Amino acid sequence: MGSVRLALGAERYNPLSEGLEAGIGPMDEKRSPARICFIIAGVLLAACPALMWLFAQFSDALFPLYRNFSKAWIALLAGVTGIVPFALWDIGVLVLAVAALIALVRCIFKRCGFALWLSLVALALSATLFSFVGGWALNHYAPPLAQEIGLDTRESTIDELADATAFYLEQAARSAPLVPRDAEGRLVRQDFFEIASIAGSSYAVLEERHDIFYGSHSPVKALLAWGEPLLYSGHIGIFWAPTGEPAVPLNCADADRPFTMCHEAAHRLAIASEEEANFAAFLACEASDDARFIYSGYYHAFVYCFDALYAASPECAQELLEEIAASDLYEGAVLVFSDRAATRAHYDAYEGPFEEVGTAVNDGYLRSFGEESGVKSYGLVVDYLIAWHESGSAAIALQSGQPSGRLGR
């Protein structure tokens, strides 16, 4: 009888029967869905660093072919996801996370199917990463934007930096009074989706001059679920390549919003470098016929240059402030600095440990794709701004009515 009970017990708890229930019995173990998913996930995951190495070594041979492919792919995705004004991935990530959690709970209670669940999660994550790297991120290895638009960038002197800073402050001060403000001079919050629509098509003028700027004109998206967490991570915008969606939190600071939206839209045009996306955003804002965009562009150009000038020569920065205080642009300059203080105060509320984590993650990502300065690369746009100022483009813009001609001077 003892042997009979042992046999019955073995039948009841036979690992083979559990394996068959999970779909991984010995007859089809090599063809089981879980095994296949794990293999595909591994291949996709391994392909990412392989592609990064390939593009780092042979970028000259792979561009502009890859960038053209990337633009077409991203434009297709943007056309599909552009049916709604908010980022689909923003909601989709939450929905998929909840679905995965429910499936995991079912696996635990049924005591089967965990291998398949894990393989599907691994496949989804690796496919997303491969889509990000293969479909867009390899644009980090593209030729410099300066080369694409014929801009000569080089190391500049303190005097050249000071001249550029003074120019951008002057233009920001001219445009500051012309954007909507309340009785106390503070920026009035504009309709998010109106600004997003303008930003989405902000490169239409520039693409007539340079092919690098052609691409999707879909509106920039709103982040509904992940907007606040993104701000706490120290970031005010994101481009999600797997869905082709540039997105910005609803609570982005007023002075930042047009420029930041143009920055994320630049990423959608396969401009991956943060430095170059900043400069592209400035060009888009400067070329706009909307005073809100013009001001946001020159405001950011001034902030980047002034920070660089102050770090290099506090004395020169102080001289600049004294000169503007004695000029007829003083009142406009006061608005510029008031907006800067308001922007800082706005983001100070989001400071905390999550910002350090978010910054570290972003720094690692940028460095992995060859941006050796990491998060500091955001400020390297100064080289582009000085070159643009010295190239004569600024004078041409002014002569054609941009920005001061359109701003009432």
C-alpha cells in the first residue's frame, strides 16, 4: 500500500504534468512559446550594442542613408499616433504595466505559466529598446548639424561670447514686452495645445532652406500621466522614439514651453544630439511669426550664453548688466530676468532625490551614445549660438524683420 500511495503522490505532483500545463513539456520544449520569446528577446537585445558599435565605426558610410530611413520611420509613427493630442505611450505604459501585473498574479495563483510571462515581458522590453536604438538613437552618430547647414563652429574668445550674449539679451528684451503678460508683468499661461500645434509645424520654414529640417509636422503631445514624475526627475520634455511622439508636461514653465516643444520636435526630425536639438529649437523659434516663440527662443539663447559668460568671466557678465541697465531696453531686460527667476522658482518645487537619479540616468544614456559631456552637452549650444551670431545670420534676420521688425521696433 505504501508503494501505491507513493505512486499516487508522484502522479499528483509530477513536474512533467505541470510542465505540460505550462506548455513546456519534453515533446515540445525546444519549440515552446517561452523559449522562442527568450531567444528573440536575446537577439534583439544583443543587436543594440552591435548596431551602436557598427555606427560608431562606420558612420560616414551609413549616413545620410540611415537618417533618411529614420525620418521616414518616425514620420510614419507620428502620423499614426498623432490622432490624439496626448502621448499614447504615456497611457500605454501604465495599461501594459497593469496588464502584466494582473497576468503575474494569475500565474502565481495557478502555479503555472511564469516562464511564458517572463519571456513575454523580456520580449516586450527588448523590442522597445531595439525600436528605440535601431529606429532613431543611432542618429547620435550622424554628421554635426553645423555641417548640414553650413555653420562654422569653433572655440570662441570671451569677447565673442560677450558680444553674442549682449545680442541675445537685446533681442529678448525687445520681444519680452510683446508676449501676453498680466498686470504685474508675469507671463500669462497660454493654451497648451495651441502652442503644441504651432511647435509641431515650427520647422516648415526651415525645411525650405535645409533638408535636415524636413519631417513630421504633427503637434507636440501632452504628458498626462508621466508629466509630473518627469519634472521630478529634472527633465521638462521627452521624445519617445518607439511611438514617434515628442511630449512635454502640462506644467512646464511658461517661458520654457515654446522652446522646449521645438526642442522635442527637433528630435523627431532625427536630430539626436541635445546640443543640436537646442540650436534647432532656437532656429525654429527665431523663424516663427509668433511673438511667444520668438521671445522663448531669444530668452533661451540669452540664458545659455549668459551662464557661459558668467562662468568664464563674472566681470564681463557684470559689465553687460550695467550696460543694459543704462540703455532704453532696461524695462524689457527686467522682464527677461523676472521670467528667469520665475522659471527657477517653478522648477525648484520639483527638486529632490529623484532629480539626481533622473540626471544620472540621462547622463549615462548620453555618454553611451558618444556625447562625452553627458548632461552638460545641453549647454554646449553656446558654440552654435556664437557661430550663428558671427555668421551674419543674425544681421540677415534683423534686416528681414526678424525679430525686431515683427516685434515693433
